[in-house]
Amino acid sequence: MVDIQTVSIVIASASVVAGVVYYTLQLRHQNRVRQTDLVMRLYDRFTSSEFQDAWYKVRTNDYEKYSNIFDCPKELFSAINEVCLYFEGVGILLWRRITDARMVEDLFGGTIVRA
């Protein structure tokens, strides 16, 4: 026959296992939420008017006028720097697998290819 002490041990063990499973699922969910938040903050910066102005300057400039990047006006140099450093940061996050590549591709795909 099963006594009360055995039943309480089984219930306590099952509770610990359930707690560990729940905690593991919560960690996975929180990781996904953090990745989504990071990508959305990147996207927010990408869609800001300051970044879009810099991106426009970089895309529409005639670079044949300058013998090297340091000969261009300060405003253009700053825009080039801003755009390059932004995409470098996104690339590092992807390379280190800190963020989800599919989500970044869905949001920035065409722009990154043009860059």
C-alpha cells in the first residue's frame, strides 16, 4: 500500500520537474522577446529621419568627384560613417547570433542588398 509520505514525495518531485520545465520555457520566451525588441529598436533607428537623410546622401552622391573618402565634405563623410557603422553593427549582431537573421532579413532585406 502507498503511504502518505510516498505520495507527498512524488508530488514534490513532480512539482520540481514542472517548475524546471516552466522556467525553461519562460527563458526561451524571454530570449525571443529580447531579440524581437532589439530588432525593433534597430528598425526604429533605421526609419528615423536622421538616418534616412544620411542614407539618401550616401546613395545619391557622385563619388567620382573625390580621390578618396577623406576629400569629401564633412557632412557627406558623417553620413557615410553613420550608415556604414549602422550596418556594421547589424552585421556583428547577426554574426554573433545575438539576433535572428530571418527577422533582420524580413525587415532590412532589400536595403541591405542595395547597401
